[in-house]
Amino acid sequence: QVQLVESGGGLVQPGGSLRLSCAASGSIFSINVMAWYRQDPGKGRELVAHIRNVGSTNYADYVKDRFTISRDNAKRTVSLQMNSLKPEDAAVYYCNVVTSAGWGYWGQGTQVTISS
């Protein structure tokens, strides 16, 4: 059984920062891709950023230069540093991992609220 536990969401003012973290545990031999997605009510889940096990990253255009994804392979954690937050960044953020065998897993989601 695989578990992804997210933390770090909350309420922040526009222009502020938050750091999301996700820890994977359970029967995972190796993780290939770790990613963050987000979802607004009534909308589909969209990719925010992902990072491969070799460290290469990819970001959605709307978060480039504001968000930074990082991972610690030994600890099986992935983090998302979010700076210069905008009201449109408000959403539920989900951690996602894909193992080397191709299995995908989701976290339970963490709410990010942007409000003055």
C-alpha cells in the first residue's frame, strides 16, 4: 500500500508565499516522476509542475518563475515553493507520483487559499 501525505496548504495574502510538501511511504521500489497538480471547483485537474528522478523539471507557463519544485529521493519527498501568489493560484493542490513500474498515486489534496 502506498500513501502520499501532503502538508503546507493554507491561507495567504496575494503576493505571499507557501511551501507545500508531500511524503511518500509504503511499497514503492522506486519513484520516477513526482508532481504537483491543482484543481479548482468545477474544473479539471491541471499539472503545475513535475520533476523526474534525474532532477529535470517542467512547469506550467502560469507558474514559471514563481514556483519551484524539488525532491529528496532518499526521503521520498517532493516540495513546491510557491512565491508571488495570485488569487488565481487558489485551488486544491494534489501530490502525484509515478513509479518506475508505471503505477500512479495521488495524495488527498491540500487547500491553498489566496485572500487579503
